[in-house]
Amino acid sequence: MTVRESAEAPTAVTAAGAPPRATPRPKRRRPSPGWLYVAPALAVFAVFVAYPIVETIRSSFYDFDGVSPIRDWVGLDNYTEMLGGLDPYFWKAVTNTLLWTVVTVPVQLALGLGFAVLLDGALRGKVVYRAVFFLPAVLSSAVIAFAWGWVFNPDEGVATRVIRAVGGTGQGWLADPGTAIWAAFGVSAWRYSGLFMLFYLAAIQMIPRDLYESATIDGASWWQRVRRITVPQLRPMTVLLTLFGVIGAFREFEVVYILTRGGPAHATDLLSIQIFDQAFDLSRPGYAAAIATALLVLTAVCAVVLLRLMSWANRSVQ
């Protein structure tokens, strides 16, 4: 054994006799709690949605002018005035709002579905048609209101000229209580049918193509394919768009206010216009908050019913 080997031997024995050293494991980071990911969204919701709702409900129990501090507690007096028939314009606004919803939402659904079915086929220039139909949904409410105000002008409006061309007489569309709300209905249906078309078109393109191919092989006509395949497959989207349409109808304000300001003779008075008038024109924010709370409850009830229908529609399609 050489000197080098004899010097290294004890070291080898010592290393062999020592217990093996454990390899240090990297420290695993503990996953962050789930609430950290949703905290920003919850903060925005709390500041811009939850707090205004709570403050509106609280304000509905007071009577104040919107300038002075909120002091005069009136309890349920605002709701008594609103629901007890002391305010005749409230129930007129409720009737108009419900009529607005019942008329405009089905028309928007029908037009949106019809446009989507036509533009899903082999139609030349369909990209241009899609843009044209969708354009009203992105236009400013003020632009739409002023444009249609010119269309309905009783002297030189487009609608008046068309009626005169076929032998009729001029019509004060927005000045007549019998026609004002129907003219506003037409504007709303025209504006949002393109948006509904876009949603329907996206849903149609997700329907399996083999369903249509099988139906074509079996001899089904175009109308039979639409009625037996397209419409049933679009049932969940129809319920969803109905929910959007109902909420939008309850919130309708700008176009109607610019066109008619709720007139003539409160013929186009909606709940949203009543809230604005009571809060700013009549300086009764407390009573306006009570009407807003009633509108909130009505919207929530309709949303719950439609969400139940959506769940049923999804199960029926599956």
C-alpha cells in the first residue's frame, strides 16, 4: 500500500460508515386562497353594484330633496303612495313597461332568429349584411333618437312621405298618444334585432352539421330543417336572449326620453322615465328610490324565472 492509499483509506472507511445524507427537497409554495383571485372583481362589484343598491333601498324610506342631508324618515310612506294608487302615473308607467317588454322582446327574438338563419346560408355579401344589421346596436342612443325623430317628423319625415306617396295624409307619430308608443316599439325592435342576430348566428354555427346532413338525406326541406333542428337546438340561446331582452326593456330610457320625454299624455312613460322625473324634475329622490326598488324586485323575479327556464332548456337539448 502506498503512502497515498494509506492516507485515503481512513477517509473512505469514515465515509462508508457515515449515514447517507438526505437530499434537501425544494420548498413547495402553498397555493393562494381562492378568494384572492376573485377579490378584485368582488371589490368592483361591491363598490359599483352592491353599495348603490343598498343605498337606493335605504333612501326609499326617507323624504328629501336631494340637496339637504337625508333626515326625514317616512318609513313605508313612499311605497304606500306608489302602490296605493295615490300616484296615478306610477301604474301607467308599469303598464307601459310591461307592454314594452311583451311587444319588443318577441319581435327582437323573431327578427334576430330570421336574420341569423338567412345569413347562415350561402348568401352573397352576407358579411356586409351582418355588419349592416349589427350597426344599430353599437350606435349612440342620442344618434338613434335624433335620426328616428327626423324619420317620424309629421311634415317632412321619411315615414310621412311614404304615407303621402301611397295616398295617405301626414301623421304626428310621436305627438299622438295612440301611435307614439308603437313608434317607439319599432325603434327598439330595429335597434336590438341585429344584436340578437349575432348571438343566434354564433349558436347556429355550433350546431353539429351532421344533423342537417342526415335530415337532407331523409328528404327534409329547408323549412323542416329549420323547424325541427335549428329552433329546438337554439332553445337555450332563446331563453338567454329573452333574459337579456327583458332586462334591457326594463332599463330602456335614453331613446324614449329623447323622442317623447314620456309623452304625449304619459303615453310612453316608462318606469325608468318615472324614476328620472321624480328624482330630478320633481326633486323627490326618496320616492324615485322607491320606484327603483320596485323595478329591481320586478327584474329579479323575471330573472329567476328565466334562469329556471334556461336550466330546463339546457337539459332538454342535452
